[in-house]
Amino acid sequence: MSLANTRATHFPRFAKLLGSLAVIASLCGCGMSRQDHLIAARSALADADYAEAIVAADAGLREAAGSAPDARDDATAWGLELAKLEACARAGLGEEAKQQLAKLAGLYPNRVAASEYFATAHQLRGAGAGTAAIEVLDMGAILFPYEPVIGRMIEEASTGGDPAELELLRSLGYVE
């Protein structure tokens, strides 16, 4: 077996082990850095352990709140916020995902793009939270009225047939 094949075979296992250790350390309160919390959150996301991803992201954000920020910390905080958003959406936690997205838009108005809205809506829909997905699309449509993907996703939702979603679309003025 070549060295390249050995790395390709063992690196994913090593990364998973490292992420698992970071998750364990976060649970026991060991002195983890914000980067460690971000690694733990991303590892939990990769394992579809959304509750653990939220816990790890929140721990990292609490850690970030207690110290003076620098550019690297800002990038880490952004990553932690995104990890929490994705975990909430993939878990189908509609209200939490909407609150997290609104928080991100307030904290990082120049970083939050229309793609955050349609990605979050797609994740919520995949988790069975269709009405929350529509509410997220509506939030995005207000901020990005000319974004074609958001408009297309709203149109697709209007043909889905789910009564609660159709009623919400009607109340928001997207369908008659």
C-alpha cells in the first residue's frame, strides 16, 4: 500500500477520532479553545448528532463572549454561529433556526448572503419543517427581493400541496 493510500484510508478515521475527543472534552468542561469547540460542532454535524453540534457551538460561543476578539476569533465565531444554524435547521428546529439566522444577519450583515436563507430552508424542509422553511424563505425574500433561487423555492412550495404550507403562503401573499 502506498503512502498516499495509507493517508487516504487513515485520515478520515483520525479526523473522526479527533472530533470525538473534542466532543468528549466539551462535555466534561475541559479547557477547550473556540477552535476545539468548532471542530467538535462540525464533527457532530458530520455524524448527524445535531443536539451535540448545538451544545458544542454554544460552548464555543460562550467562550468567545468572555474575551477580546481578534480576526481569527471572528472567523471562529462565524463558523460556530453557522454550525449552530445548520444543526438547528437539520434537526427541524424551525423557531431556533429562524432566530439563529436573524441573529447572524444582525451580527454579520455583510456576510449573510441569500444562500444562507435558501440553504437553511432546504435543510428545514429536509427535516420535515416545511412551514418554518417557508418562513425562512420569506425572511430571505424581504432582504434579497431579486434573488431568483428564493423565488423559485417559494414557487415550488406553492405546488407542494401541504395544507399548512399553502395556508402560510396565502397569508404571506405568495398565493391566492
